[in-house]
Amino acid sequence: MAIAVEPADIDELGHVNNVVYLRWVQDIAVAHWRAAASRDDQEKLVWIVVRHEIDYKRATRLGDGIVGRTWVGAATRIKFERHTELLRASDGCLLAKARTVWCPIDAVTGKPTSVSAAVRAAFSVS
């Protein structure tokens, strides 16, 4: 996913604020879900974050183009690990990487739920 750094993303130190990276991680995950999940699954499931870990590697500045990539790692019945990398588009330099744990929620009941075999096959490596 391509991301443009906006003036509002910059903090008093002249680089992208840490909270912005978190927003990008979430935006990338949501875009991946919407692109790969069926309409039916999107209507049945919503996802909540139960943990974020972000390692900041290099400063990101106004004018940098960013490429975000994500993939789903290990999964249990109600927890899915998602990895995200944010790279500078011009040179591929790793700017930040994140590990996030997501929990599927039944859209009707609002409670954690298991996912179908099809969702598990499409999104999980385990």
C-alpha cells in the first residue's frame, strides 16, 4: 500500500510522529482485510487490536513516499498475529516494523469468535 507523508503527520522534531505509524499499521491491515476477505466475511466479522509492538528504525520525513506491506503470521482460535513493514519507497529502507495481535469479533454479538476455515486458510500461515 502506498502512503504519502502529510504535513499533519510531522511532529516538533521534524519527522513523522509515532502515533502516525500506528495509524498506518491499522490502515494497511484494514485495506488487506477488505481486499482479500469475502463480502460475507466482512459483514460477519470485525477486528479489534489486543496488542501492538512497533520498532522504529529510521526517521520518516515530509516528502517521503512510504510503501506498507503486511502479512498474517501465527493464529490461534481467536488471535491472529499480523506483521507490517513500512519502507521508504525511494530506496526500500526499512523505517518501522510492527507486530500486532488482532481478535475477530462477531459483528452481531460484539464477542470474540472463531473464524471460518476459509478465512483461516486465506489469512493464516498456521
